[in-house]
Amino acid sequence: MITEIYSNAFYMLITTLILALAFDLVIGEFPVKIHPVVWVGNIINFFKKYFIGINNKISGLLLTVCVVVISSLIVVVPLFIVIKLLYLNNMMIYLFKLVAILLLSSTFSVKLLLSSAEDVRKDLENNNLNKARKSVSYLVSRDTDKLSKEHVISATIETLTENIPDSYVSTIFYYVIFGILAYLLGFNDFYCILIAVSAAFIHRIIDTLDSMVGYKTKELSNIGFIPAKIDDILNFIPARFSGALIVIASLALGLNYKNSFFILKRDAKNCSSPNSGYTMSAVAGALDIQLEKENAYILGDCINKLKTDDITKAIDLTRLTIAFSTLFYIFILLDILLYLI
């Protein structure tokens, strides 16, 4: 019975998720030369050269299909090979799980997300505004050279909280959903893991496509249209789920959870993006601050003046929101596992 549980799809989904998150939090990002997402970026650049000359939105569809199909092989091929080797030795199951853990961990960036915001906080704490501007320039697309201290704090909190769904919650959402669907469709336990990790990786592919070509510039308006729309669709539910979790996290941390919920309802749609406002506005409300991107959006009310410590509070909110989402996903998988056994 222990062996059956150990190779059960839901047991493997739970343990792979926990260990992949632990790997990311402890080790962090893969070296650039072997990072799967870096490879995806190179694949995007390769196909972009060929399709960008097509002067309509079909270019974005062709780019998306080609990149998803080719990039998915980064996950599918190694896991498929190990599955085929399982008959050789019972120890091969450990190799399969190791490969699955490493590939899943490459699809999210929790440690990088938190540490990037922490770097800006340290720069500001050391009264080095120019260095803080430089640090935040790696996180946002806006010009940071002349940002005031308050705008640097705002930009840091904005990008930190906007990326909660993109960097983790959305990715694991599709990992869990497709793992369950694969089981319900009768796939072998190991193929359930292959499909689940592939789903998470495909979400990361779409997110990478959006971050590289999903801009409304003259050059990218056509080729980036479809990737951006697909990214909006994929993040629709996770963004709102993340916003709700932030309200709960603010309650747990003793922050203004009532205002978090109020600002979430009032300001979430102030952004041009259909999804990014949900997490940013919830955090703005929880901290009683106003987040502003000039000529783009204003979220929250200026009850408290922005200060460096607000970045620390936003990091705590982000960390707890990610923890709550992980527990929620594990609870669903564990509930199904206990039902099956």
C-alpha cells in the first residue's frame, strides 16, 4: 500500500510541488546557460525574426503556436524518457521525481521576486536613492532615472504584487488543474505528472511571450496582440484569487484587511491590464497607501505617506499570500488523495 501511495499521481503532485518550491526558495534560479525559461526566450527571439514581418495579428498566433510546441519539448522529452526507463529499476522513480521537481521549480521565481524587492529596500534604507533607482529599473519598464523616493517605493510594491500571480499562483493553478484533469481522463500516474508540469511550463511560456512581445508599440502591436490576450485569459482567475488571498493575508498580519477588500473592489479595474490591478489594489488598501504609475493608474488612498518600511510589509504580504495559495492547492490534492485511498 505504501508503494501504491508513493507512486500515486496526487501524492506525487503534492510532493513535487512542495520540493520544487523548497528548491526555489533555497537555491533560487538556475544558471543562465541551463535555465529552461532562458531557452524559451531564445526560441521566442528565433521565431520572432521570421514572423514579425507579417503585418497582421496572425503573426502573433504563428509565434505562439511555434514557441509553445517547440518549448514544451524542454519538459516533455526528459520526463517521457525517464517514464520509459521506469521498467529498468525501481530506483528510476527517484530520477523521475527529481527531473519533475527541477523542471517545475524553473516555472516560478518566488525567491527572485522577493529578493529583488528586498534589494531596493536595502538601497533606500542606506539612503542610496540612485542605486535604488537602478535596482528598480530592472523590475519595471518605466524610466526610473528621475523617480522620487516615494515613486521608487511605489514602483517596487507595484511590480512585487503585480507578479504574485505571474511568478507563482497562476503557474501552480494550471499545474494542479491539469494534474487533476489528466487523472480524471485516465492517464497513468506518471503521465499525470508529465501533463501537470507541462501545463505549468506552458503558462510560463505564455507569460514569457507576453513579457517579450506583448507591448503596444509600433513594432510589436501585431505580433504581441495574441500572446498578450492569451496571457490575460490564463491569469484571469488566478489574479482574482490572489487578490482575495491578499485580503486574508492582511488580516493574518494585522493590517487593514477591511480597506484591502474595499480598495480591491473599488480600484482593481483602474489599470489597463484586466488582471494586474487586483493584487496591487489589495496591497495598497492593506497598507493604507496610494500606488501610482504616472499617466497610467492610481490605486488606493493616500492615508499614509509612502515609506521604506512599506516595502517590507508588501514583501510579508506577498510571502504569506504565496504560502496560503500553496496550502490551498495542497489541501485540494490531499483531499483527493485521502479519498482515493
